[in-house]
Amino acid sequence: SFAGVVLQEGKVTWTVQRQPFWLRSYRPYDGYKQEAKGEAEVDKAGNFLIRFTPERESDSARPVFRSYQVQARLTDSKGETQEAVYRFSVGDAGLVLSLDLENQLEKEKASARVIAQTINGGKVDAQGTYTIFRQWEGKKDSIYVVGHFTTEKPLDNTHFASLPSGKYRLQVRSLDKQGVPVESEQEFLLYSLSDARPPVEMPVWMPQNWVEAEIGQTAHVWFGTSAKPAYVLYELFSERGALLHRERLIMDDENRSFAIPFLASYGQGVTASFLFVKEGEVHSGTCRVQLKEKERRLAFRTETFRDHLLPGSEETWKFR
């Protein structure tokens, strides 16, 4: 009861609802669905029993995971209604792998890490293998890198730096304590700011949608296109939408860096805009050039003094 007294009689109505299994990059197969419902008698200790056996409905060859929510409700003789909710997950394997990996990686700064968790979200240590596949348009993926990982360490970033720019797929594999194989994978674009053209064929390539600069510094905004040719309109707008600069240029399957000296009159920032029309379609992109706030740290030191000639005297603190 609300007073904390154990209820020794009554019927509990309960439901079991299937829910998507969300755990980092794991993609759920299904949505919400009520799986079971019923009633249960409360014993003298205030306990009740619910019998429910999850069923594997998917024919996927990969491990399948499910999450469930149990909701129980009881109304006692005084009209007080008690409700409790319990969530749990089940699966074919006791381990779930996921990747801490950006969708776009600058190869000189690339970082990737494998995360292993139990099906209920607890972090565990794991080891396994990883494979980096190069993806091609209309062709089978090619294996470019094979290595071993441990969850305590990031993957060797020299692999990313040595690869040509393009579209890739990172796949990791391991075994749970019962020897059941588990895996995870993610696609990503690998690029360098020194690339002459976009990493894959695309109408607009902007690796950054915002950059920072202090007053007096020069910010660099990158814009690329695979179009041959592209008649690009480049404009720079203030915070209030006033046009600060306009330029028309011709690009031909290339990347370009646009230097923007950051002026005091720019306030908190400006926006670089790019637009062109190709075969009746409008292609555009923007990048925010944001004022970089200077780091201000208050440095101080403490001084203390106590007169040891006066027993029981208080300590004096000073901050300088």
C-alpha cells in the first residue's frame, strides 16, 4: 500500500508489451506490440507470479534481440491502486557490439572504437576482429584492412590515414561467453581536406557545416561538387541576413577552400552559402562561421595563516 504495508490479497492485472530493442547502433526489427496479458493472485508475502515465454519470430541468421515491458496493476479493498513497471531484454546472444564512429571521417583525425554491452546495457570487455571494406558503385565490396580489436582501445588510426578517400564499411565480430557469434557494422565516408574532388560522386560535398574563428583569424570553408561543370553562386550573409559578399564561379568535379577573414563587424558569426542548378535540379549547402570565444580562466592561489602562539586561534584564508 502507499503506507508501505504488504498487501496479502487481491488480483493483479498485468500486460507484457514488446518494444524496440534500442542499444546504441543496433537497429530494431519491429515496434510496439502487446504480447500477453492476464491476472495473478497475490500471496501472503505480497508476491505474485507472471508466466511469459518470449518467442523468436524473425528468420534472420543474425542474432535477434527483443525488449519487453511488464506492467502490473492492483486495486486493494480501500480503492488504492498500485502500479509497477519492469523492463527486460532477451536475445540469441549475451553480447551486443556497437561502434563509436562518425559517418564522415577526416582521415588524418579519424577515430573509431568498439563498444561491447550486455543485452541489458551493462558494459563488458570483449575482443574480436574488424574488417574495413571499400564500397564501390555497382561492384562488390573489397577488403582493404583486417585487424584485431579490444574494447579498451581505439582502432589503429594509421589504417584510416593510409586509405584512399571514398566510401567504406567497418565490420566488427566477436563471440559471447557461450561462443555465439555477434557482429556490428557501419558505413562511413573517409576524406581529407587536401582532396582534389569529393570522396564519392555527389552534387554537393561540404565536410563541415560550421567552423570557428577568432576576430582577425581566417576561417576556411570547403565546398565541392562532382558536377561537370557547375555554375556556383557563392554568397556570404550576416547574422541578420544582409548580403556581405557575392561571387559567381565555375567548378568542374573539384573541391575548393574559401578563405573568410573574420571581422569584428561579423558579431557572433556569418553564413557561407553555395547554390547551383544542374539539369533542372537546385543544389545548395551552407556553412556557419562562428565566433570562437576566447577561453577565460580565473587563476588564483590560496594563502593560510594561523597564529600558533595563541592556542585555539582561527585560521585565516586569503585568495590572490
